[in-house]
Amino acid sequence: MSRAWQKTAERKLTVAQRLFDIAVNDHGLLPQDLVVDALTFTLATGDPEYSDSAKETLEGIRLIKKELPGTLTSLVSAIVHLVFHLPPGLW
């Protein structure tokens, strides 16, 4: 597994913390200027590797909100990936 992929809640937090550190501490942005997309993976593929992706995404968002106060989060990619492989008529 590539370290770049944010499959677990903890990895999502680690990536968000790195982004926060660079943006806020190195470049002077405010936490509320940041929008973190906690990236989820498609659930409907049937691949067991991704069966907990929605849970991990929601937990990752909770951790980001807790550990990086003021930072905003997005569910845009989460919604797209959750429904991407659903059969027609289910979405």
C-alpha cells in the first residue's frame, strides 16, 4: 500500500496534520482557511480491502475536527466515491 493513500482514520489525520503544519505554521494561513478532503474509497466494489472505508472516513473527519480546531472538512469526494459503483436505481 502506498503511504500516499489515506485508508485509515489515523492516516487521514496524519496527512491533515502535515497540511495544517505547512499551511498554518510555514505560510501563515488561518486554520479556518483550510478545507481538508478526508478522501474515502468506493464501497460498492465488493473489495474487502475497502469495506470499512466509510467508517474510516467518518472517524478521520472526527479526528481532524478534534485535533485541528477550526479546520474545515469536505465530503465531496466521499459522496462521489460512495455512490460511484452502485447499480443504477440505487442512487
